[in-house]
Amino acid sequence: MTPEYLQEEVAADSCLVERFALANNNAREVSNHSLVALKFGGTSLLGAERMLHAAGLVRTAAQDLDVVVVVSAMKGVTDRLLSISRALAEGKLSHASNEAEGLIHLHFNVLQDLELGEENQDRVRRGLQLLGRDLLHEVPSQGRVLATAELADRLASFGERFSARLFAAALEKSGVPAVPVSSSDFVLTCDTFRDAKPHLEETKQRGRGILLPLLEAGLVPVVTGFIGATPDGRITTLGRNSSDFSGAIIAHVVDAEELVIWTDVDGVYTANPHDSVEAKLLHDLSYDEAHALAAGGAKVLHPQVLPLAAETEMTIWIRNTFKPHVRGTRIGLPQNSNNRAQFGGAA
């Protein structure tokens, strides 16, 4: 991303925050409300219809709680962005440029399908145009490109950044004031590109300075998962399939009482339900039980989620975006010793 593009993007977001803060005469003290983090995976956000459905889940939560949202890229987008990186490494610049153009059009088509009002449509379109321009800047159609892991991370970050803008727009349409936030502005990591490790305490300090004022203004921050930045501002990613970990990090930053991971399965099973007819849905797990399942090969959560949740006694729910009536799986302290918000188990 070139500096002038970044400055325009930040300025646009600042104006958006200011507009909502001025319009909201009932700004709240976050400390007086329970707070929940909702993380949506790429399948849950694949297209305008699914985004609007997910926005309805956020709207329900936001009626009684302060809410922070963490989003993945739309399903398939990160793979396509990484294919651009491989094409650049192989010198296939024309293919890479065409693929980048295709991804930009994909997100503009979702914006069109959201059918926003004219003012919001123009504002979100400008934000997408800035991101698209930055993406094309990374993918020249001629010349030579040094395809490094650092470049791969910059390219991979665009999926979440597009997704956050579109989902914030879907929330606004659903009556929920929201603003996109790039996690690279506060998730501080090492410089191991493609598998960066976060510095949690510095991340928490920086993140609270960005997210808490938005919550106090009555806004729902829509934060990009997956990405962070080095101390000198170079974009990193936390590794493939790390969006659940990102959700836990953001929840930790704002001291959320619960993290609800909205995905395309009903919860944690004793075995893969696609492989075994005897697989049973587990409704309640302790942190140790969930850890034991993961150690035994079960696909439960990113390995860094459970230690962070246990340390902070955060309750985690795994629920199906497309079956919100299903309770899902709760991971946390025993029910009788946990007096937390319990949004995640609400039907």
C-alpha cells in the first residue's frame, strides 16, 4: 500500500466514525454493558445475502450488549490472493493482474447486491476503489516482481479488508451503526511473514485505544481477522486458518465476556460428522476437555485459542450461522461458576 492511499483510507474512516459519533446522542459507557465478540468465517460472508443474514445476528446481540465483530475474507478469496502471489513468483504477471481485477469486481458485485442507499453506496464504493487501487499497485502487469513472503502477506490481507468494509455496510443497512477497522492498526506482531506471532500486551494497549472509543460512541467495530503488522508498519498475517485466533485476540483486547465463532457447522463433534454416522454434537466442554479433543486430532479450534480463553476465563461458543436456533457448543468454565453474558447460547 502506498502512503498516499493509506492516508486517504484512514481519512475516510475517520470521517465515518465522526459522523456516527455526532449522530448518536445516546453514547454509552462500555464498562456498564456486557461485551461480546462475534467472529464470522468466510462461508458465513459469501455474498450479500449471507452478509445480511449475519448482520441480523449482530443486530440481535447489539440490542442488549456491546458488540465487536471480527471477519474473515469471503470464502475462496484468500486462496485466490495467494494464487496471485504464486503467479508473480512464476513471472505470470498478466495472469496475476487479471485475477486481481476479477477479485475487485467480485467485491463490487457484492456491494451492488447489498442495494444500499445512494449516499452509503457511494461512500462504500470509494473505500473499495481505494483498496482496489492498492491491490493493483501490488500486481504490476509488466516488469519484474520480487515475490517475497512479505508481499504474499500484503496480498493476502486484502480479503479481510474488503470483507470488513462490505460487512460494515451490511450492518448499516440492517440498522446497526458500524465502522470497518483494520487489525493491522493495532495487532502488533513479529516479522515472521505468513506465520507472525502477536505481541499480546502491546496489542491490547493499542487496540483498546482504537476500539473502546468506537464502542463508547455506540458503533460496532468490524475488525479484520488474520492480519497484523510489525512495529514498523509492515503488514503480516497470523497464518492460514488463524481467523479464530484473531477473534480471540480481539476479544481479549476489549475484555469480551464471550467469543461466538459463527461458522458452517453446528459445533464440536466427537468425530467428523461427514465421516461417521455415530458422531455426536458436544454441547458443553471445559477448556481441558476441548484441549484433549484437539490433541487427539479433532478439529476444534486454532491451537492458540484455548490457552488464551482459559487464561482470561472467556467463554467460547461455536455456532452455525445458518442454524441460529441450534445452541452449538459452549467451551468455558462450568455453568454454575460462570456468571457471564451467555449471549452465545441464546436461540
